[in-house]
Amino acid sequence: MLGLGAAGVLTAPYLQRGLETFLGAASDRDPTGLTGLLPNGGGFRYYSVATSVPRKGPEDYRLTVDGLVDRPTTYTLDALRKLPQTRLVRDVQCVTGWRVPDTPFEGVRLSRILDAAGVRPGAKAVRFTCFDGTYTESLTMEQAGRADVLVVLKMQDKPVEHSHGGPVRLYVAPMYFYKSAKWLSGISVTSDVRPGYWEERGYDVDAWVGRSNGRTDTPTV
């Protein structure tokens, strides 16, 4: 029995990574969304509103910054990696109820990217688009300027995996996880708040954990 217990301890991390890889790959090809109901060892669920999502890497990933800015910019993955990085350890809270505590995120503060672009007077919000071709999100300028809103390159102290929205995703620490858009490809400064994918389907535009969507979860920040 001691031998079996030791074997279980040794093999558990490999089995967990295998399960997460399998569920992530399956969710990319699951038009029903049923794989999103299955738990995995890391506590995350895998959601995608597109039937499939292309994979991007250093050779073809691009992040565009445009709209009401003085200096529209296109970042490669390498250019984002060269910018000053911020690391946060915060809970992830999904509006459906599950939570993953103490999750490390590392990337560039959104406010730094916006400052570099030169936000023009009259700008009220930021709109995010994704290379899945479907998902969108938004934040007010005040929300986007928070120190705990990141353009993320690392999650759980490793490059963001495709199934988690890599190579680059958004992380909005104090809000429900649907605000943290995966597969981020566009940041556009706008004159008004434009509801994102789930807001158009009834979710709150301001998604503060514990203060929106009729939920009373403990705040993540």
C-alpha cells in the first residue's frame, strides 16, 4: 500500500497535466460547450464561444492598439515580452461559481500600453477583440487604468497555454473572469462603452466580483 501511495504521488502531476491538455484540446473542437462543464485538476473550466480557435505563436501573433490614440501600434509577442512586466497573484472567480485561488499572472499593465499609445481627449472606454473571431469585451478608461489589469503573457508561472487563451490574454483581477478576454488580438480606445459578447447576452457590463450579476462571492481583491 505504501508503494501504491508513493506511485500515486509521483504520477499525479503527470496525470493532471495530461487531463488538462486533453480537456483544453477537446474544448477547442467542441461546438456544444459540454467540455466546459468538466472539472480538471487545476480547477479551471475551458470555455470558448467559437467552434475552433487558430493557434498563434511568436512568428504570427500580433496585438494592435488603435482607435482614439495618437500613436497606433502593433506589438509582436517578442515586443510585449521586452516591456516591463508585472506579476500578480490573485484568485480567479467565474460568474458560474467556480474559483481558482492564488493564481499567478504576469504581463504588461494595460495602462502602460495605453500611455504609450497616447489616449486622446474624449476617450471613455477600451474595447478588446480576440483572434477567435467572435469574443469581445470592454472596460471604462478608469477601469483600464487600474494597476491590477494586465495584458498577460504568463499564467501559473509559465507562458499562457492556448487553452487558457494564449499566447496573450487579458486579466482583470477584481472582475468576474469573463472580462479577462482570451486570445487577445486588439485593443481599441473608444468614445463609449460597447458591451462585450456576454453583456450582449445579459451579463453585467461592470462585473465586479461579489457586486454584480446577482452574486455575492467574496471579492477577489
